[in-house]
Amino acid sequence: MPVLPLPEAGALLRPFAPADAPSLALHANDHGIWLNLRDRFPHPYSVADAEAYIAMVNSEEGQRDLHLCIDVAGEAVGSISLLFKHDVNRRSAEIGYWLGRTHWGRGIATAAVRVLADHGFTHHDLARIYAVVFAHNATSGRVLEKAGFTLEARLRQAVTKDGQTMDGLLYALVR
């Protein structure tokens, strides 16, 4: 698993360790973060949830994809992943990320997306990395655009979260 510095953001991407669970739970237990993620991301988010996630990403199953901790000053403050696709989509990967609210607005998410996408293209046979952002999450769209991604499509009524069905915005970066 790589360690990828984000020097302009004062952070780094690294593998998760069991000791990260309390910090991860502290930053992940935020309703505003949960509203912008898939339903498999629990809320409330407990230390037990963090321990289970860390165990999964460090397991054989989790190693099929690339899951990294967003680390600021030795503290786990978020997560970023490349989920590799299969079959006819085998040269594509989906990128997903979240960052604790206390670290928003510092360029960390943009730097993390940029560095992980570059790593994905350099070390894997990828032609495309994409993300689907909930239409109400303009901040995440800006993160992707600043990292070089292009808005390709509006997926009408494609996402249901917290009882509301909304559009998804498909962003992609092509090698």
C-alpha cells in the first residue's frame, strides 16, 4: 500500500491502521458527511464502525481496491478510495472520498483526489477514473473540477438518500 504525500495541503495518504479507529469515528460521525455518501456509510458512526471498516480495507477483500487514510498531523481525518471495475469496465475506477468537517476549505480533498488519480493512472492500467456526486453537493463537484475532472453527465433521479430522490452528477478524468 502506498504512502502518498500531499505537501501543498500539509497532509498525506497512507494505509489505515487499527489505531486510527477513534479518530476516524470522531470525524466520520457527522450527519452532513453522511448526507453526501452512500447508505453503507453508517450514521451515527461509532468506533466499532471504524474498526470494522479498517479491518475490511486491510483484508484480502479490501485489498482488491485501494483504500487510504487521509492523515493530517498523524490523525486520521478522512478516507479516499479507488474502486477498480471489472469485465468490460476493467480500465475504469471509481474514486470516492470524505473529509472531516474541521479540515474543509484547506485544499486537502482536492490534493488527495489529484494525487490518488495520478497514482491510479501511473500504477494501474486505467483509462478513466470517475465519481458520481449528489446534485446538492456542489463542493464535491468543485473538488473534482479543481483536480482536473470534467462534468460528463447529469444522471436524472439516479440517487435516493435520506428519503429524497435526486440527480447524480457524473465527473470523470480520462488518461
